[in-house]
Amino acid sequence: MLIKHVMYKAIIPILFIVALYVTASAVMNMNFMQFKNYLLSTSTIHAAELELRVPQLYEKELSITSEDKTYISSEKLNEARTLEDAIDFTQYEKKQVTATGYTAGIESTGKTADHPAYGITYSGVKVKRDLYSTIAADLDVFPLGTILYIPDYGYGVVADIGGAITGNKIDLYFDTLEEVYGEWGKKDVDVYVVEEGSGEFSEETLQTLNEDETMQVFRKQIHEES
């Protein structure tokens, strides 16, 4: 009973710290080091105790803070009419690229609708125009899975390649040829690197991105532009 009592007293502070950190990272975009410094500044816990009690939090810092960049506050969400209103994209690395448009059709890919690989990108993911659309890029510049924000287009995820897409060039997917020429054509634009890809990309990842609840308010905007 004594051992159980001691374990219980030890676990409760750990659970409290973990819960406090999760809340701070979600609500205030606070990473682990900021959280740690905050605790130390309030003198509620000593450094040695913090390192002992929550060693695993530091290992998870990168995966947690990578999600913070796309955080949209409820206040901004209510006021925003566009993604640019809701998110400060200047926080991301900016690159100038030449952007063209393409479709799954024969005019862009050489494949007809009855071709077994029609509409299938280099990554194996089916082409899609949505909140997060599939785009093509030079993988030496933007690895598979890289998420870019392209002004006047929206989020694009690198899922494909192209023979003419080399260096700082990207190809944006559209459903029809009319949309390619009517809405885009060819532009030199500054794009924002929201997240660098790992070299892999899947249907499951694309679906998860497009089902993000905080993004659904902007779905109509994307489809109205398309």
C-alpha cells in the first residue's frame, strides 16, 4: 500500500505537467522550451525536477510544434474571409517560382481517361483540387509531401513530377483545361514553404489534410475560385 501511495503521488504531478503543456502548446503556440522557461520563471518547479519528470516531452517537441504554425485562433477564424486573413504566411520561408497549371488529361500527361494510370501522380496519390491540392515540382527543390501556400491558388502538396518541371518551377493541378487557362496560365509568384516534405506522400495524408475541421470554412472559397 505504501508503494502504491508513493507511485500515486509521483504520477499525479507528471500528469498535471503533461496536461498543462498540451494546453499551452495548443492554445498559446508554446513549444517545450518556452513552456519549461515559463515554469522555471514562476518558481513552481526546479529545473532538475522538470527534466526528471517530463523527459519524453522534449522528444515530442518537433512533432507538436510543427502543427502550431497552421494554428488559426478562434478570433481570426470568425473575422477571416480568406486564408490570408486567417494566417500570417510571412512566418514561413518564401521562394519565388514559375507556376503553370496542368490537368490529368492527355494535353498535360499524354494519358486518356481509359489509361490505367490516368490521374495518378508520381507519389501514387490521385490528383485532387481541394483545400490541399496536388501539385508537381522538382523533388530536389521541394521533396514529396512538401506543403506550399500559393497565393490565388491555395495550399498545394507536392505529389507529382514533370519533365519540364525543373528547378524553381511548379505545376498546379486543375480539374479542367478551361480552369488552367482561365484562372492561372503561367505566373511568377512567391510561394510559402509551410512544411518541407519527408519524401513520401499518401492518400491517407491528403485526406487528413483536407478534413481538417479548422479549414472547412475556406472550402467554399477554394471551390468558388475553381
